[in-house]
Amino acid sequence: MTSKVSVWFDALHVGDVSVADDGALSFRYSDRWQATLSVFPLSIILPVGPEAYPTESIAPWLANLLPEEQQLQALHRVLGVDRADTLAMLAAGGVVSHAADRIL
């Protein structure tokens, strides 16, 4: 069974991060986001397109959305989520990033 975590920009569904049974991550932009007039990539390493991006491509982007050092430790304590599980930390915290995208 694959689970998904949605990525949003304001009210627009940007895409989903999927987690496979083996823990592998992938990200795919939504069709609606790709059809948006002012579409932009979430990162230069994730250009907008129909393909799914693997763990190796999205892991650095996800990690960059989390706070660093003491703030990350505090978030870990408050949420009670494994610190190594970046996606779970983001999903549990409903983190809003500096780039105005959010993961819920």
C-alpha cells in the first residue's frame, strides 16, 4: 500500500509525495498544477513535468523545508516523530516553508 502526502501552494494542489511499502519516496506534480498559467517548479532539481521524481531527487528538497539544529530538535520532541523521517516530520507539523509551499 502506498501512502501520499499532498503539497500545496495557497489553494492549488501542486502534487503528492508518495511513500511505497519499502519506504521509497517519489514526487509527481498534479495535472492541474502543470496546466496552471503561472506554474513554477518547487526546486530547480524538480522541473515541472509529468514524470515522478525518486527519493534521490526529492530527499534534499524535503530536508531543506525543515528548520535546523535546536528548532529541529524542538519539533522532534513536540511531534514525537522519528527525526530521521523527514516526510513524517513535515506532514505531522503541517510545515509552511519560506517558499510559500506547504505540506499537509
